[in-house]
Amino acid sequence: LYIHAMGAVDIARWDAIGKATGQPLYKLWGGYRDSMPVIAIGGYYQDHKGLDALATEVEEYEAFGFGGLKLKVGDRSPEHDLKRLETVTSAASDDFVVACDANQGYSIEEALRFAKGAREHDIEWFEEPVAWHDQYAGMETVRDRTGVPVTAGQSESSASACRLLIESNAVDVINLDASIAGGPTQWRKVAHMAEVNNVSMAHHEEPQISMHLLASIPNGLYVEAFDPSIDPVWYELLEDRPEIRDGRIELPDAPGVGLTIDESVVEEYAVKI
């Protein structure tokens, strides 16, 4: 927990540095680009939601402006999840990116069955495909036997743990979360380490900081965000939230994080102790 707390303080510190220098964080950190592709996190399991509803969900993401979807898998059989993946790719347009996230839900054998079936759908990556106790050997096995890119890192809280992912040949992409892993200072160390090892960077959720981090480096991939129905805070709390349009999100030009909190929302949901 103290590392999580350090992450919050580190973000605040960098925000202050950005404001003191008059620079948005992505420019302060390198300014590799000023907009980023953005994908939705969705496709959650619900007892009442069939394949038709999943297809409709994909259409709604596209209409909202998302350029892709990170689909939840791993809580059912690989065969069941492959049907869900087929539904998503059939409903989506040709340039709509689809990644899959098992949240460590499969055994190694199940992950192999899913990955082999997913190859025909050209998924962007297969995230945390195996249980935590098998992650190093398991993810390397999935990569070697299927050729499907593997992503992990959101469950790590240190640069040394991410180094082990790279040294174990376990990942193609690291999606470390700066908010829970010591902050942007730590995240950027991992990003540079990944770059020299030909590993890409993603970021687990948190678009308000991930867009700055990913836009500042050449090996950054997609900003992840939720639909308003899942994460209303992102859409209600910020007065000047960047617009998601045509599969991309434009980075703010204001100094630091570049976002202003709506104090009336804070007041509405605040709890007095």
C-alpha cells in the first residue's frame, strides 16, 4: 500500500513540476506525439448478456469514438470465450482493434487453446493469460507455441518485477500502472528498459495520467478508458476532459496533468468523517 501511496504523491509532484515550467507532462517527458489511440475496456461477463448484446456493445463503443476494445476473457472455457471473440470481431469494423484480457484466469493449457483459436482474429495482445503462479513459464509458453503477443505488468509494483518479465521472455507488452507502482518516475524507468529490449508499453486504465506517459515515448501503444456507464467519475469529475473521437484522444495543452477537477462533483460525493 505504501507504494500505491507513493504513486499518488509522485503524480502530484510531476503535476507541480509541469505547472512550474508551464509544460504539459507529455511534452516535459519527451513529447513524442500529441494524440494517442484509445481503446475501451469492456465485454464483461453478465448472466443476462448474450452474444447479440455483446455485438451491440461493440457498436456502441465505435459510435462513442473508441478505436478498439480490450475484451474480458478467462472466466469461462476457452471455447466459450472464442465465440465471444468471434462475435466482437464480426460486429466491429476492419480497423477496430481487439485485445483480450484473461486476468490470470486460464491454466496454461486453456490459455494455449484460446490463443491458438484467437490467431485467426488477429488480436492485438493476450493479457495475463495464465494464473499468477505460472506466469513466467506460462506466458513464455503461450508466446512460443502460438505467436500471439502477450501482455502483463498491471499486477506488478516495481521496475525489478517488470525486468523479470522481460528477462523471462514472458511479454511483448508491459502495461504497468503508474498509479499503483510508485508513480510516473518508476513507470518511465520501465518504459526505457522495455524500449531497449524491443518491448512495447501500455498502461492499465487511468487515462488521465496514462495518456501523458504513453504519448511521451516511441514504444507506447493504447490509452485505455471505460465507457461512461462503467466509470462515470472520469466523465463527470473533469471539467475539461479530452474528447475521444475517431479512435483517438487529444492530449491537453495545459501545464502538468492539464485537467481541472469539478469541485461541485467532489462536494456532491465527499464523505465527512
